[in-house]
Amino acid sequence: MKIGVVCYPTYGGSGIVATQVGMDMAALGNQVHFISYSLPARLDVTLPNIYFHQVSIKNYPLFEYQPFSLALSTIIVNIAETQGLDLLHVHYAIPHAYAAYFAKQILMQKGINLPIITTLHGTDITLVGKHPVYKSGVEFSINQSDYITSVSESLKRDTYEVFSIKKNIEVIPNFIDNDLIKDTQPCLRGNFVSTNEKLLIHVSNLRKIKRIDDVVKIFNLVQKKIKSKLLIVGEGPESETIEKLTHEFKLEDKIKTIGSIQNVPCILSVADLFLLPSEQESFGLAALEAMACSLPVISSNAGGITEVNKDGFSGFASPVGDVESMAKHAIYLLEDDSRLQKFKKQAKEQALLFDKKKIFPMYEDLYHRALLLK
Ligand code: GMT
């Protein structure tokens, strides 16, 4: 198969899932063409069967906003024609499903049929997509996709609620390569905490929706009872909030921020607990990655998180904003080592439900069905 993949190149979950599915398809001998505005964070272009095409936009002084969707449709058409794409998989509807629709129309004029799969990831529906400035365009383009998938049951429900979608949405949960995690070389725990301290961790793109202030507030309550440190991995607009609260709570020597890093499992593997108090989360890939590294998760119960983090088993899920409850659960786990070990084992067990070997074949099957439309 010759597959086109459109995704965001950033450290966000949608780009990571897109990259993983594409690289796995390439490993099976399919030719995979990634299309994005820069090289996706985890894409290894040195592997066989993988190609990267950059959407480059010419600046023209007339435009205050450069026409990205137009450039994307055009490059899709060019690649489909020159490489003979069999199907196109777009991750995150905005504006990828829209650009895909126009590319499909242009190709149709040339006698080429390009089946389109759109995978919905979260804020393309729950936050950005439902905004009146985008809503009708997003709804239209999702409906024009040949196949639609969503990363959780919760996101599927939200999509049907927000939009008038006439097609079936298939749920294909995000997955994790547990074999890869097993082979990860852990970092030195001693670089972050001393022997009698616990290490809490949060990984995200530090956007408002992640409720970073709650991460710091939870930790502030925890560190009063348990000798511990907090490590925050990632970059984003809320980094100032972290600084402000760290200063306010006088936690400068207990909270460390380290920006975005390539090898997240290396750090996860030496931590004790993962915090994810998000306002909204269609799935919570970061939590799954943590659980695969045997970390219990203290999270909110927003969106699809509870499909991933089983309350009372792989960790605990509390109402959004209930920092007292989240801190209480964190302390409950951290104060008793045998309890913590039990939850660590259970977190790993839960992560195995989302193992690549179980989930990836669902994408493979979908690709084969899409191919029949060609
Ligand atoms: O940044 C991204 O790549 C997408 C991001 C978002 O903000 O929409 O993450 C979403 O997609 C991930 C992968 O499917 C999910 O694990 C996240 O839960 C989801 N984020 C939200 O729904 C807020």
C-alpha cells in the first residue's frame, strides 16, 4: 500500500499516534508518506519505506494569514499523483479533513479516487472544532471522509453531540508499544530525588486545558505529608503559571521543569506517580505512556480519561478541579510502599490492554477496507 499521513509535527498526542501508526505500517512493507509543516517529533525518517513531505508556504505581503489549508490540499494532490497514493489518513480534523476533502475533489477531476480516513483526537471536536468560526466547515469535512475514527468512546459521543454526523464513527483507542518501553534504559533516579524522596511527574504541552495550576496545587498538598519532588516535562503557554505558583508556595527547590524531551519513558520509568488533572482529555496518551512505565495515575475524570485510567485500579480519577481529592489519593498511594507497588503493577496491567499488538491491527484492517474504495 502507498499511504499518505497528514499530522501535526509537535509533541502532542495526535502527532505521536499518527507517527506510530505510520511507522508500523512502513515496518510491514507499506510505503508511508508523512505530510506536515515540519518533521514530526518522533518520526524516524532513516527507516525504510518512510518519506517526509514538508508543507511549505510562500509568504506574500497581502496575506496577514497564510493559506495553509490550500497549500496542504495542493501538496496532497501532488503527492497522490506522483507517488500513486492508495489512501490518505488525516489525524486531527482541523484543518486536515478540510484540506483532504478539497484534494479529493481535485483528484477526482483527474480521474483519481483517494479514499480518506479522518481520526478525531480531541480538541478538534471538544474545544476548537465546536467554535462557531469553524463548526460548519469541520462538520462538513468530517462527513465527507470515507471513514472516521475516534480515540475513545467519550470522544465519539461528544462528536455526535456537537455535530450532525451522518456516518459511523469507529473507536480505535490509542496504543502503546510495551516492548519498546521494556527496552527503555531508565534515567538515573538520583538525578531527580534522593533515596528517601518520592518523585511525581507531569508531562504535557502545558496548555490551559491541562490545568497546570492544579498540578502544582496537588503537589503542594502532597509535599506537606510526603517527602517528594515534582518534575514537569513539556513546553507551553502555562509555564509562567508554574513559575508563579512555585514561587507563591515557596517550592523552588522541589519543582523542576525540564522542557520537551525525546525519551519520555526514560524519566517515567524512575518516577512514582503521574499527575493529569486536565479540564478535558479525549484519551490521555500521556497517562497511558506513564502506566506502561508502571506509574499509577492521579487524574481528573474528564472525557475519556477514565477509559484509560481505571479509578481504584491503575490510579484514581476525581472530578475536575478537586485538588484535595487528587492530593488525598496521591498521599494514600505514596505513604504505603506495598500499596504503591500494588498500584504500579495494576497500572502496568491496565496499560497492557492498550498494547500495540491488540490495537494496531484495527488500523490495518481499516486501511484494507479503505483500499477497497479505490
Ligand atoms: O496536541 C495534540 O496532538 C492533540 C491533543 C489535543 O489537544 O487535542 O491531544 C488529544 O489527542 C491525544 C491523542 O489522541 C489524546 O491522548 C488527548 O487526550 C487529546 N487531548 C485532548 O482531548 C485535550
